[in-house]
Amino acid sequence: MNSINTNKTDNYKECTGRIASVQRNSYIVRYEGKDIPAKLKGCFYEAGSESFPIVGDYVIFEMNPCGDSMIKSVCERKTLLQRPDQAKTAVMQYMVANADYVFIVTSLNDDYSYNRIARYASIAIQGGAVPVAILTKSDLCSNVGRYIREVESISDKIRVHAISAIYGIGLDELQDYFTPGTTICLMGSSGAGKSTLINSIAGEEIMKTSAIREDDSKGRHTTTYRQLIELKNGVYVIDTPGMREIGMAETQDGIDETFSDIAELEKCCRFSNCRHDTEPGCAIKAAIESGELSEERYILYKSLGAENTRNYALKKEISKWSKARKKFNDKNDLY
Ligand SMILES: Nc1nc2c(ncn2[C@@H]2O[C@H](COP(=O)(O)OP(=O)(O)O)[C@@H](O)[C@H]2O)c(=O)[nH]1
Ligand SMILES: [Mg+2]
């Protein structure tokens, strides 16, 4: 009797692990090099879906060696990456927690988009992470320097590296990011070369690349859902499914920080409510005229901000209507 109790206490001990993947209400917790299946404690459902753990979260869980372990609480997040959901209701979708760096992976071909890099950077900065643009497939591009300069011109907050994972070019520059305990979140379109990059850095094929046929052999990872992968040297990589579009909502601070020089310039206009149109003493117009500020970049800053504001207004509108509907249903006893 005694020994059974002791075992139970040992087996059902509380541990701190990290969420490696989430599929509906099933979680995989990474703990001491193992993947532990787990479910949420009832209190999460009472608190609502916003309280649910996400990939990258550190969680306290009760270990059950014979079945699903029980996640009891989520530790405070150091960083949080979020975006509006794709249904365009401006409801925020929590993507990844505790990433130190966001690798914005873009290949140097048709995939390259100045606009998209600025969006990802704003989201990374908003969430407290460092944006790092990784321009891949440099072997296919004859004009790498031009792209590097263009990305550098978006913001002094974005670090930029051009690489060719296949030829091993530029990988040395990335070693500083891959230090034990660091978490790197990969974002970018499908086919941009995220998995190939990680395989090259790790020196083994731990992630499946799109050129390889599916065989689901052990140790390889597909990218249909977000997942945390622990490299041998204790670096965590969070792979996300390819995203071509990323909307702006609740990201104004991130946008302002990404384009902090423009936000500063705006403060120098003669009128505090200057629309940078026909007003005299406009610092923005003067900077564009003198060449100090690129007009394209200024338009990008404004359009990201406008999209953010539109989504905010949309969210408020939806919330107003859902409250009104609830009130109507309550009044008419429609439940
Ligand atoms: N030429 C060239 N092709 C690459 C490079 N990196 C990746 N690729 C190819 O791009 C395709 C997609 O790569 P993958 O890593 O699966 O992209 P992911 O979807 O972002 O993970 C594969 O066919 C890779 O072989 C590179 O540096 N140079
Ligand atoms: Mg991949």
C-alpha cells in the first residue's frame, strides 16, 4: 500500500516543460528531451480560450507516465507574437510565445517582398522579439547587395543576412543566434528555405524539406502546424506553416518602433495635427524632398498604420454588434 502511494507521488510530480505543439485540445509538452502528451486542466476552459497555452509557452504540468499529463498553469511570457485571424474579423490569434528572434525568411526570387518583411518586423517588435531578415537562396540571385541594402533601409531595428543554405554561404554569420537556451521562430512563405536552413545549421536532417517526398521517418518535421524543435545544442526552433499574408492589427507600437525615425520626424512638423499634405512647415515633406526619407517607405509606414486602424475599428464594430445581439437574445430568452 505504502509503495503504491510513494510511486504515485513520484510519478505525478509537478514539472516545468515547454509547449511543443497544439492540436485541438491535445498538447505536446517538451520535457527533459521527451515529448509528453498532455491535456488542459478544467480551469483553462473556465477562463476562456485566451488563457490557453501556445507553442513556446513554459507550463507547469503534472506528469502522468501512463497517459495524458495535466497542464496546470502557464508561466509568464517573455515575448508574444500575434496576428489578426485570417477570417478578417481582427480577432487576435496568438501564434508563438517566448521567441527571442523572429527569422523572417524570404527567398531572393519572386517570394521577396519589402512590404511583407516590414509587416513581420512590426509584429516581432510589437511582441518583444528581435526581427532578423534572412534572405535565402542567394546562389540564385545576381544582385544580393541591392536586396540587403533595401531591407536595411526598412528599419535600423531589422538585422539582415543573405545566405545560401545549399552552398553554405553566410551561415557563419548566423551562429551567434544559435546559442543554447535561445528560441528562434521561423516565419515566411512555404518554400522559402526555412527547413533547409535549419538542417544546414544543425548539420543533420531534422526538418523535412519540400523537395523531399513525405515518408514521415523519425526525427523529421513537417510544417503543417506550429511546432517547437529542440536542437542538440539546446537551441529551440519554432517552425510555423508558410504564411504569405500577414495582417496588421494591435500592432501600432510595433509599426512606430520599426519606423521610429518617421515617427520622430512627424513630431517636428510645425502643426501637431499636420497631415503632411499642403501644410506649411511639414517635416515629412521636407525630408522626402531632400531625399532624407524615401517616399516609398513613408507610404509603406502610413499604409501599415491605416490597416491597423481599420482593423481596430472593425473589431470595435464587431464587438458592438455581438453585444447588441447578446442583449437581444437575453431579452427575448433566445437561448
Ligand atoms: N538554390 C537554392 N535552393 C534552396 C536553398 N534553400 C532551400 N532551397 C530549396 O527550396 C525548396 C524549399 O525549401 P524548404 O527548406 O523546404 O522551404 P520551407 O518550406 O521554407 O521550409 C527546396 O527544394 C530546397 O532545396 C538555397 O540556399 N538555394
Ligand atoms: Mg519547412
